[in-house]
Amino acid sequence: MTVFLGIDGGGTGCRAALSDAQGRLLGQGQGGAANINTDIEGAAASIRAATAEAIGDSGVDPQALIAVLGLAGGAMQGAVRRLRGLLPFARIRIVNDGITAARGALGNRDGVLAAMGTGSVFVRQRAGEVLQVGGRGFLMGDQGSGAVLGRSLLAQAMRAGDGLAPMTPLLQAMLDRHGGIEGIIEFGNRARPADFARLAPEMLQGDPAAEAILQDAARDILQILTVLQDSQPLPVVFTGGLGPHYAARLADALPVQPPRGTALDGALAMARDLEVLPDA
């Protein structure tokens, strides 16, 4: 029996699922962060651990798996080549996590995906062709993502601490929690994207400084999605931990629809496709 592996990996964690050719789920597993743009060896370890948990006691040989991995950083071809050498699977295709998220959320329909988690990526799927925008990491992109929101919150807290912006309860809480401006700087020097992203849920409680940051993020996202619409009323699907927030915020401006499935569903569907495609 041919067994297929789907992986959904990002800056916060990694999920694995196995299925047969009919799409029946055979096992699931979880692992740590799997962003190959920041830590290839760590991502490989997380993928192997999640796969081992999904296999469990089934006796499936990892070297026989046909795998599609949707990973943060999966558009970086140098990192992809290095990762391939660290994994045992029989056949493997590595793509950005936005590609697998789009397949899961849209199925084979035309539409636009906004994947809003620790990072962010935007994908248009139309007439069998896929166009990706973003997904370039929180230092250079990832508009509206949890990591960018958290970083912006701490930057605004330091501005308020310097008297350059109005102080709010949440900004004061950030300064207190980190021991003032110097503590925020120390945190920022060692923090990973997931560490910044953990601050994002606190920004959804109505603090005025956080609301201003969220409004700016929503404007950026709306601009990207409007460009990807390309003068056609394509449905827009939001996924990820921040997806419901932005879907509600932008529902009046865009034809928002709920996702059909998850990024893991998309990875498994693409893995089943891979069996009949030329070697990837």
C-alpha cells in the first residue's frame, strides 16, 4: 500500500498526517517549529519527530513515504536543497506553507488565500496556476502576521516610554513585563518570530495603541488582496491563528468565504497528486 505524508510546518509548530490513496487518515503527529528560513536542522528534527509520531506502531517505513511539506521558508530554494538531504522520504516536494494552505482552503477552486499566523503569505489560485506574494520572513515582510504585530507593539511601547507616543495600558504592561526599554531591547535581540507572535493575542482586546497597529496591518493586507483580485471577484479565504480576526475586520471590503480544509489537508492532497507526477 502506498502511504502519503503531509507536513504543515511554521514558526510555532509542525503537524504531520499520513493517508492512503483514497484519502483515509492513517495517523497524525506533532513536532516543534519548522521554519527553514531560520533553522534548517531544527526544522528537519521537528519534521522527523512529527512523522514518527504519525507512524506510531503501524510499521510504515519512512523511506517509502511520498511526502509534500508545506513549510515556512519553503520558497527559499537554497534552504530547500539543504533540507532534502536531512530527510529520508522516498519522494518529497517542499513548498511554502502558503501553497499547501491554499490547496487545503480552496480545494481546486479559484480564489485567494491569506494565511495569517506567526508569519503571513498570500496566494492566488486561478485556472490551475498559483501566484504567491509575501512569505519572506518578519524582518522583510510577513505583513499583518503575529510576529510583525508583536514586534510593532514592543516598538510602540519603547516610543511611549520615551514620551514620543501616548502611553496606554497595554504599552505600559509591555514595559513592566520586560523591565523597561532596555529589557525590551534585550528580548528583541534574542527573540524568534514565535516569541513576538505570542504577544499578538493581547492586542485583540481593544487597547488603543494595539488597535492602531491592527488598523495599519489591515490596510496593508487589503492592498495585497486587492492586487491579487486582479479586477476579478475571487473569493478570499483567511486561515491561521489570526485569520478569523482579519476575516471579520475585512468582511465588508472583500468577498470572504470560510476555508474548505486545512493546510494539512492540502499537503496530503498534493502528496497524492505527486504519485502520478514526474519526480519532484
